[in-house]
Amino acid sequence: MDESPFTDQELLAYLDESLSIELMSQVESALRHSDTLRVRLASLSLQRNEGVHSVGEIWRRNRLSCPSRSQLGGYLLETLSPDYLKFVEFHLNQTGCRYCAANLEDLKAGLSKASNETERRRQKYFQSSAGYLSAKEED
């Protein structure tokens, strides 16, 4: 079996807890069984702490490719351009960005809550208007 099935970028992303849940589990399992992999991970962590950073790592660490919260809202409401819609789908589904997935779930919960609040308000207006209209008919 290959002692290092993971790239340095994947191991650094593991340290940042930014891998998909499935890949995080695979790395954790491999770390339990491989002294070599644990030493490699410790070495990468040490390099990072000493200030050795690649452009790719800076890009991932600062989540420069992540859509903004308003763009995720646009994705949810399907108001994005088709090309950007495809990018957000790729970002969520293929890269498995946990930050954006959590953001999207939060937006979905907010949208559901807003929808429930809107329906409650609509019912309240209807009830108050119905009482007003029935009072007018009696006059």
C-alpha cells in the first residue's frame, strides 16, 4: 500500500479542516496507521509555522475562490448568470467546500424562516381585512 496517498495540499487542507467530510475521514484513518504520514504532516505544519507558504496554499487558506454570501444567495434564488451558476455548483459539489456548504445551509434556513414569516404576515393581513370587509357589508 502507498504510504503517502495524499498530496501536500490535501494534508494542509486537513490541518485547516477544509476538506470534504469523506476525505477528512480518509486522512484521519491513514494517519492512525502510518507513522510516515504523521511525520510528513508534522513537517508540513512546521514549514507553515515557519512562514513557508505557496501561492496555492494562500489561495486556499483565504478561500479566494469561494463565492461571497450574496453570490451564494443568488445561487439559491437562481439569479446568477448561467456560467457563474455552473461555477458555484462546481465549487460546492466537486471541491466540497465545507465553508460554502455551511453558508448555503444557513441561507436556506433563513429563506425558509423568511418564507414562514411572510406567510404568517399574509394570514394576519387577510384576517384583519376580512373582519374590516365584513363590518362594511353589515352597514
